[in-house]
Amino acid sequence: MNTLPSQIVIENVLQCKIRGKVAYQSHFPASVGLQLTYVKPFDSTIVKGYQRPVDLKRCKDFSKYLSMGEDALFTPILLNAASNWEFFSYDRQRPAYGRLICRGKASLMDGQHRMGGIQNYIRETNADLNVPFLAFHCLDEDEEIKLFDTINTKAKGIGTSLSKFLRRDSDDISWVATELIALKESPFFHIGSIIGKRSKGRHVTLQNLYRSLHYLTSDNLLSSLSKEEKLAASLCYYDTIRQTFSDEWNDYKGYRLVHIVCLDALSIAGRDVLSNCLVNGKKQLDHSEIQRHVKRLSLDWSVEGPLKYLKGISGSRALASN
């Protein structure tokens, strides 16, 4: 499983210590990396395995990501060389810089799907690319499993709200959602959270608002608007709701108006409202017509009212159809 037909040399390697453990940092061509690494499956009868089966869709998605070219950056894979790799410095003046002589394969601890995607990519494109790596000189089986468990259970992602914020320059809806929370004149200025962390008074996350905006602007006519026009339309619609139902909008505990299920319902219904309020099919909104539609809403928004048990997107769609 971890044997090589012949040794492989990796040049330009930095040797370091991480918490007392010797490690190596460098890169190798993808074609070489595929020969140099192997996975220990959880159901192996040969080694003490721990890796889950590879998800082919994740590999395919990563391969597609790599096709973006120079913008497709990715983090180093993590390896355990298990004493199969030996380091030799180039000279005494730079003892931490040299080459690795690899006499056996390294266990792939983190990066199984990246390597799977890379394999797909080089097979489909007949191209090669450099794969960065960090390899521990030697971890025993239990240390390797413990580190794998830590990486996959303790690490916390950035969250979908912050992800949308980071994509605001390349995604119109992310930009509109961010602006609706950031603008002082917006009805979401005091109740929205960009980073996704809810706190007292801030109960609508950027991800929540992103989804609502997706419902609001999914009509063909609205989706063709520029991001500035989408912002103006959504700002007009939501602010009309706030002004019409100011008490309900500002009392989250007493009313369900800005609870996510109801906000999504208003957005689903608002798609038809905005489409009908575009003057002669143009990109100019009839504000008085929007106000007329909003004022026709005659619902009891109280938390103990008929909307008390409304939940999920099915509840949003049911409310929007009324």
C-alpha cells in the first residue's frame, strides 16, 4: 500500500518543527503527488484506517474549480511520511533547506477530495500543476488519527453569511444584501447581521436576507435588472412594509413580521408586486402602486396569532399565496 517502485526526489524543501514534530513544506507536480500518496480507508484490514469513502461529487466540484485557472488557489494537503522520507540539506549554511528522498508513500491525512479533483483535472486537461504540501516526518497511527479527527471536528467554517459578504463584488444578490444591512436608510440597518451572528436586536443574518432577495428578484424581468436597480427596488419594497407596519417591524418578540418565515413569504409575494409595479415593463418603479399593494395586507402578525406555528419554506409559500 505504501511502497514505491523506485525512490522519488523532491527539491526545494523547507524543514521545520511544529510542536516538537519535524515537518517538511514544499510542493510536487500533481502527477508525482498521485504516486507519492495513499489513503487509509476506515474499513481497511491491512492498516489502522480512518478515512471516509471519497465523495465523487466533491472531487468533480474541485476539478471544476481548478478549471478557473490562476484564480483557483487552494491550501496545502497534509501528509504523514511515516519515516519513509529522508531530508538532506543543500549546504551547512542553510541546514533547513534541501531535498527529500522518498522511499515510500506518505499517508494522506487531509486533502483526499483535493487530490481526487486534481486527478480528474489532469486526466481531463492533460495538464499538470503544482500541489503544495505539509508533511510530518513521522506520526504514529494514533497521532495521525487524532490529528485527522481534530481537523474534521474542531475546525469551524466561516459561515454562509460571511461567505456571501466576501462574494459581494462578484455576486449581485450578495452585494444587494450587504448594502441593505449597511445603509443607514435601510429598514435592515438596525436588525441585520453581516457576519451571521445573531445578537439582541439583530436577528436577520446576511444569509437570511440573501435568500429572501433571491425569492424577491427571481422573476425574469427583475433578475435582468442591474445590482443598483435591484437594490433600489428591494429597498423601496421592504421600506414600504416597514413604514406601513412600523410597530410590527420593530417588535421582534411581539410580532412575526420580520421572522424569517414571514420575511421569505413577503419576498415571494413581493416578486409579483414589483413585476407589476415596473412602469410599462421598464426599469422604473411606481412607488404609489407598491404602497397600494402593501396596504392591502391585513394579517394578524402577532406571535400568538394565526401565524404562530408557521415554519419553513413550505409555510412561507403558503402564506405568500394568501
